[in-house]
Amino acid sequence: MGETRLQMETSLSLRILVVEDSEDDAMLLIRSLRKGGLEAEFRVVDSEASIQEALHHDNWDIIITDHVLPGFSSFSVLQLARQVCPDLPVIIVSGLIGEEEAVRAMKGGAQDYIMKGNTARLIPAIQRELQEARVRREKRTAESTLEHLAYHDSLTGLVNRREFERRLSLTIEETHSTGENHALLFLDLDQFKVVNDTCGHFAGDELLKQLSAHMKRFIRTDDTFARVGGDEFGILLRGCDLLHARDIAEKLCEEVREFRFIWQEKMFSVSLSVGMAEISRKTRSSGEVLSQADLACYAAKDRGRDNVQLFQATDQDMRRRKSDMDWFGRLQEALRSDVNHFVLYYQQMLGLASKGRGSFHTEFLLRLEYDGSLIPPGAFIPGAERFGLMPRIDRRVIELAFEAIKASGSSGESGNTYFINLSGSSLSDEGLYRYIRDKAGEHGILPSSICFEITETSAISNLNETIGFIEKLRADGFKFALDDFGSGMSSFSYLKALPIDYLKIDGGFVRNMLEDPVDYGIVDACNRIAHAAGLETIAEFVENDSIKDALVDLGVDYAQGYGIRKPMPLPIVER
């Protein structure tokens, strides 16, 4: 009979494909459905070719099919439907299907079978199967969404870090087999924090979406573009030499530089810092090459931002950054551990002037216990400062120092002075003042026995904040010393403003004062000006008796160094 399209007035979007070779049976079926109140659009087909055409070019809600048709059967209809739309329900309406055939059809995917003489069951069956099909589609959509989210970033739609590292690992394995080299780019937005702080996180999220879509236009289809951090992106350039990779990286820098982001009538510009690393047979793991690209990216930032840097193992800046990053991980582990990996030593000072003789002055010095060795602070403090761990470490040192003072039995007796170093970043720690007061009360520490040391550089870098912090603690009785003084002669002017008690003369001048007249003069000037300001002075790096005698002649109050006492492990033993 060919094809017949029967369309009715409908208030629903229901569309039914009828597979039937008898026009009379098709019309009877449709009239029965209409009589039952079902409004829909119908299309009648009667061959495999017409079924395929209908399935590929239109969307259907349900198929109603006869069982026996010229040259094929309902099993063929089921097979065609599953190939095109697995969730499309199929109901068999036939007068010639036996029970065994019906069971076989149900196993093959049919949702129901109804005898042609019993069409009263058809409308309830259609309603039931449409509901179940909707549930199946929603479940499949949810599963598909979850699968997508497992491998993609929810904000930008780019590949996420986990999937990026998986593809990177596969590429490295392939490189070991084929010898083909690839390149990795690590991208970091330079002014992203400005947008976040000025306009909020919604604006920051919108910037990331717009920029990632813009940059994606310049990424080759075979490459992988991923969001690997807050404002960090990674690009895996397959089969790409470093020369071509640099061209791509510089093109991205140019495009981002010219990009303008507008939010609530404010316009912002950003830039990229890009680190590059080569993937070759020498590459051992995804973690290694990611670390290399990350280090190169940090170098790009350190060298002015908005530029591209290639990782080179011989580059001193990158080697130093690598050391800092290694210590960052170790320090985080030490701070999280239930076992205390931070160890305090102490180094006593010697009173040179008459008022200092007989008093007990000592400085707590930090060590890190790692792999059975004691690591000096010069090895790990730069990394801790770079990655913002010093406020946490300072708190740990304060607690250990107060515990040691309490354990010594003196509990901070009058006349004893214990020096504890504070980093510059701790001076802006809003909770540190309360922490010090609480810990001092908990351990019964006399505030006047504690002197906190801050370096000249950290004090001057944020003078008002430093002064406020010092004044609050000095009001409670705590003392302060300015460490490493003299490295910049312009800093003399700050002595009037800083409310401190001690001035520690930079050991670099003290160590050479007998060989260098200029160093001698600087030590003398520091001592005189400090005394004029009502401060007591401490000379660092006193390594022999000759230097000590010269300091006595100058009138310096205290001496500290290996020529006086070497650092010793706790417990403190008073002289």
C-alpha cells in the first residue's frame, strides 16, 4: 500500500510510528486510539526501508508493529529500533503471533504484545510504556552526564585534571614505544585574582568560561586542552616539537593579552604565564613532566609574567623553585603528622656590658627532623615562606618554646629572656596575637621573659601593620628585637617608629669587622644609634675572642655566635 501519513488535531507532542502492511488494519488501529481519547501524530510504514528512513529522519515516542509483514517480522522491527534508539518502546499488535513467538519477542526487546481483537489494552499499554521510556531516557541522560562530569570540568567543559593526567600517562607510554616527542604547556592567568577580588567569584567564573572558550579556538583538534586548577590550564600537544609548541604558546599569550573582559561596565585585561616541557623517551611519569612545566611557569611569572619559559634542568631559578616545592610537600606532611618533626635548639648569648652580665639570654633555633636527619632552617624556610606555610610553623615553634620554658622549671622567671623568631607573614596573621596570649597563659609564661625577633626587611615591608602588632603584645609585657639590622642604612630612620627593645646587628658585618674598616664602622654606627634610641644591642656571628673583645670596646651589650656558644638541643640548661 506504500506509505500513508495520518495526522490529527493534537494538543500533545506524541508521535507514533505504525508498522502495518494492511491499510484497513492501520486505520482501524488509529480510530481505536482516537476513540480512546489518544491525540497524536501517526505515520504508517510497511517495509524495512521505510522503517529505517522514518527512524533516521524523525523522532518517535513509540512503535506499534504487526508481527508478520511481507518479507520481515516484528523481530526485524525490534532490531532496527534498537540500532537507532535503544530507549524507543515497541508494542506488538497482531492476530497471528503465538505464545512462544510472543515470549521470544518480549525477550528480544518488545515491551508488550496485544492481540488485534483486544485493543482495549492498547492505550493503557502505550501510557505505561511512554512513562517507562521517559524514566529510561532520564536515567541514561543522568548516567551520561555523570560520565561526562567524571572526565570534564563542570565550569568550562574542558577535560579535568584527572583525565588530563590519564591521557598524559598514555602519551608517555606511547613515546617510550615509538620515540615520537610531544610537548606539554602549563598556563596560569596572571591577573585573575584582581577580577575575583574586585567583582567576586561569579565574575571570576565567567572570565574562566569566556577565556577557555576563546583559547580553545587555537588548539589543534588532536591535542588535549584541560583545566587543571583554579586559574591554571594544561595543553598536551601531540607530535609537536618545541619550536612549534613555543609558537602555539606565544600565540595564546598574544590572544589572551588582547582579550578584554567586561563585567558590570568594568573592563579588565589579563595575561598568561606559560611553562613548557618536552615529553620524550627520557620522561619517566606524568607527575615529572607536569612538575617541570609548572616550574617553568613559575619562572615565567618570576621573569615578568606574560611570557613563555621552557623547562631546563640547569636553570638555577628552576632548580631553586624545585627545591622549594619539594620542601613544601615535606613541610605539609610534617605539619599534618601526629609525630612532631619540628625540633628546637637553643643558643645562649653572652652579656658584654656590665648590665648584661649575669642575665640569661637565649634564642630558640628551629630544625626539621626528616629521614633521620636534622635539617637546618636555611634549607626549608625559603620554601615555607614562598608557599605561605610560615604562620603555621611559627605557631608550632611558639608552642614548643613555651613547653620547653615550662619544662625547664623557670616558667619565664624574671631576668631570663627567651628569643623566638617570627616570620614576616605572621605579622599579618590576625589570630596570632590571641594565640600567643592564650599559650602564654596556658603554660604560665611571664610575658616579659619572651622577646620576639622580626627581621628588618619584614618589619619595614609593612610598617604600619608591624607597629600595630608589636604595640599590642608590648602592652601585655612581651618584648621585641629587630633582627639582621644594618643591611640597609636607610633603615636607621625607622628606629624612631618601631617600638622595640633590642637591636641585633647583622652578622655579615660583625664577622668581617676586624678585616674591613667599613664593616667595623657599620657595627659601631648601629650600636651608637641603637643606644641613642634607648635599645640594647646584640651582635650576631661572633666567632672568636678577638671579635668579642672589639665588641666590648665598642660597648655592644650582648654577643651571640659560635665563638660564644654553639646551638644545643633542648632541654635548656641555665648557666
